Amino acid sequence: MKQTTSEQPRWNSEENLIEFSEQTLAPFWQTRNDGFIEGQQGKKLYWVSFTKPEHTKAIVVVNGRIESVNKYQEVFWDLFQQGYDIYSYDHRGQGLSERCCADKQMGHVEFFDFYIKDLHHILNHFQLNHYQQKFFLAHSMGGAITTRYLQTHQQHGFDGVTLSAPMIGIQMQWYLRPFSSPLSKWMSTRSTMPVYAPGQTPYHAKPFETNNLTSSVLRYQWFRSLYEQIPDIQLGGPSSHWVHQSLLAAKQCNQQAQQINVPLLLIQASEDSVVDNAAQRRFINKLNKKQPPLGKLAVIEGAKHELLCEADCFRNQVLDQTVDFFNSMTRKTFKTCVSKV
């Protein structure tokens, strides 16, 4: 584990997670600023922030499908201790934000573009222009949303982005790939009301032994317990229409890779069974065909999908690489990169 000059661990350890949660995280969480704003089509979006007057840098954390800001308390605390103000929110249809269909357990979105427009609304609300530097840290579905935002909003003003296991492709059997888009489109049009994608159900907590998200027993138990304590943040499987819209968005992420105009670190979990690692590699290769190359790929060997909730041996690498990547940048170097695009 990387040490600070005081020889204290740079990041919280899962070993003392329960005690840390009670004695440190709970009081920290109570210091948050929070509220609701209206996103696209008037949907209410729940947001949080942690700020300190002396901080000059900010990170906007964009979480993944079924997630909530509540789940990211440990991540927020760790990054805040590194001198960053933290901003985050719950996507429409999940967490404490307004749901998108009558079945509140179903993950659904009318158009993936609504996620991108919601992010734009959120950033306008946060008013981040006074920071010397600002960055994105985006996980899974949040990675796809942030990628599409950067591709479609060239004047975003951010200095860098870290994508954690981004949904730039969804994991599936190779023989299904040619049929996935038309099949998901057909499935989404079979009913006028949203329906679960095949094999998907309302929320249920899988036992740790069969989970494909993390190898950390303690962090897995912590967030499952959190979801039991706050039933309003529970979310089940996606609708067929969500799958169709997400496949389209992932395809656009790759097609428009060279529209990215900011240094980008993509952190990949080698044992990911949720998103498509090959699609991530294609994305980075395409991004780096432009000059100067803006993409960097880091592979965390042995890690599962939820890199920010993984065991210390994996999570520490992710946080080290993310913060070192952000700290290595200055506004001057960012402007140089953009001017050459």
C-alpha cells in the first residue's frame, strides 16, 4: 500500500471497515450538502457535495447502474482527505432520484441521452468554475454517460477523467454480438410499458459467494446492509428498453472516441464479467490515434467489476492511479493538449 509522508495509509482499509463506518464515515456523511434539482423533463435528481474553503480542486463522481451516492461514502471520504471537494448525484430512475416507471424496482430510461442531459443540468447546478482544476471519476454506466458527455460538450472545462470499468460495451457471448442490438430493440417494442429484460428481476441480494462485483467480503456486506437499511435506494434488473438504449450508447462511445479532448485514464478490471474489456481496449486504441494521444489504459489484474469497492489490494491501486493521474496534471498541460486537438 502506498504510504503518505506520515507513514499513515493513504486509503482506508477494509480490515477496520465496520469500526471506521461507525466512528468516521457516519459523522462525515452528516456533513454533506445535499438536495434535489430538476433534470431532463423535470425529473428530480438527488445530489450531494463535500466542500472545504481551502480546497482548490474538485472531483465529480458519476456512479454506475443500481448505485447510489450512499454507497460511495468511503470513496468520498478517501478522496476528500486528499484535498479534493467532492460532488456526486443519483441518476434518474435509481438511488434517491425520481424513478422512471411504475415499477420502482426496474432499471429504466426512456433515452440514454436523458442521462447525459441530466449530467449537464447537475454540472450547471454545481457551478464549478471557481476551481483551479476539476475532474471526473466515473464508474461503469457512469463511465458511458461521462464519455458521451465529453464527446457532445466540447467546452466542458474539465482537466481530466478517470473511467473505472466503463460500460463502453456490455459483456455477452460472442455469438450474440451480431444480434444484440436488433434483438434488444425488438424486445423493447413488444410492450407499450417497460418490461424486465430476459432473466432480470426486482432487487434481491445475492450471496457473496455468487456475486460477480467484488472479492471484498466486508465491502460487499457493507453495501448490501446499506441497501437493506435504506430500501428506497434498492434497484433490480434493467428493462429491455434500457438494454437497447445502453447498447446504442456504448457503440457511440467507441464510434466517437476521437471526440474526447481531455486526458483520460481508463482502469480495467481483468476479471470483469459485466462490461466488455475488449471494447475498452478498442476505445483507447482509437482515442490514441489522434495527436497527442490522450488515453491511458491501466489493468488491475485479478480485480472484479466494482473497482472502487474491491479488496484493498485492488482498490488501493485504483485510487493511487486515479489521484496520481489527477495530481500530475496542471491547467497548463491540459490547455496544451486541447490546443493540439
